[in-house]
Amino acid sequence: MKNLARYCVLVLLLAGTHVSADTAEQYREQRAQLMREIADDVRDTSAYLDKDTLDPRVMQAMARVPREAFVPGAERRYAYENRPLPIGHGQTISQPYIVAIMTDLLRLRPDDRVLEIGTGSGYQAAILGELVKRVYSIEIIPALAKRARTVLDELGYKQVSTRVGDGYYGWEEQAPFDAIMVTAAADHVPPPLLKQLKPGGRMLIPVGSRFMTQQLVLVEKGADGSITTRLLLPVRFVPLTGER
Ligand code: SAH
């Protein structure tokens, strides 16, 4: 009887390892499929983007970061569907296509210092961390910030610094930034963020009310400090909250 029990435990253990190895392989295949979908979506929206392929470095980053690690357990099997997913507290991890194009639009260089507003799951911060030297990311919901930090640490993203706070005011101590990405929708471009952008820098921010489609806006600061803005494409993000 004892032997039978031991045998059963052994079988269960082996089955367990077998399932997880399978899952890792499945995730790899699903990630490869997702990369093809992103490439197709980029081609389909080339009129908005002014290009029909993304920077290969951005695609490599997307192919490297395990999205399943940033998605809560119940949603994990959908990790490689090309859509936003709930991450708790009424928030979402962005659609992979949107993460890819926003990252591409920032035209990052390896030495850049980048600020992200809205850490959420930490996924976008990890993608940025694959491409640049330093990433600073702010999240207003402490529980999300904590979970994102844990995942980023587990995956070894030391180049990504996170903190809890209202991103409307940016991260003054670490400014200025070469690029800023806001991943929650605001009804205007926060002046503190404009101020913390380097001359020659680029910022992406979804602008619009929570009840309307928002526009993804590219803000560029010229070498002389002049600001130009361009509406790029309609998007849908959760709202930027906080006191403002
Ligand atoms: N970039 C995230 C997705 C962000 S969803 C990812 O890759 O998973 C938007 C996030 O912005 C939410 O987590 C929300 O809590 C956060 N947020 C909303 N208002 C904020 C503010 N004023 N400052 C910082 N974070 C904010």
C-alpha cells in the first residue's frame, strides 16, 4: 500500500514536470505566433505609422519578454492573445501590438533614460528595459507596483526602477528624460512631464476623456525647447487618475 502511494506520488510529480515543460514550449510557440500577428497588424495600420515594419530591436525585445510572467494566474492562458488583459484593481496590461508600436515610436537608443507613467503589470517597463540603459516607472496603485516589482526582480530587470506615486508630476529627481511614455489616458499633457523631457526628446501619451476614443499623441521637444504635437492613431487606455 505504502509503495503504491509512493508510486502515485512519483507519477504525479513526473506528470507535473511534464506539464510545465509542455507549457514553456507552448508559450514559446504562442509568442512566435503573436510576433507574426503584430507584424500583420503593423502592415495593416501602416498608414497611421508611416512604416510597414517596426525596428527589429523592438521586435526582438517583444520576442524575448515572457508576457505570461506579468499576467495574473487566471488570465495566464490568454497571455499571448493580442489584446489587453485584466491585471486586477480595474487595470489592464496593454495589447501587445500597442506596446510594440509605442515602443517603436519612441525611437529609443541604448543610452537613453526613459520614464514610464503607469507601471501596471510591469510588462511595458520590461520591454523598455530590453532596449535602454535606465527605465523609471511610476504606478499609483501600491499593490500593482509591488507585484510588478516582484516580477521585474525575478526576471532580473535591474535597469528598471519603480516607485509608487502620482505620475502626473513625473520623477523630478531623475529628470530629464530622453523619452517619456504615458500608459494611461489624460485629458491634457501634464506640464511637469513636458518640463522633464530633454530637448530633442519624445513623449507618447493617450489624450482624451474616458468616455471617448482617445488619440495617441506624439509630443516632440525641439533642441530649442519648442513643442510640437502630432495625433497618431485612436487608442483606448484606462484613465490617468490622481489628484489632477
Ligand atoms: N504599462 C502597463 C499598463 C498600464 S495600465 C503594463 O505594461 O502593464 C495603466 C496604469 O496606470 C494602471 O496600472 C494605473 O493604476 C496607472 N495609473 C493611473 N493613473 C496614474 C497616475 N496618476 N500615476 C501613475 N500611475 C497611474
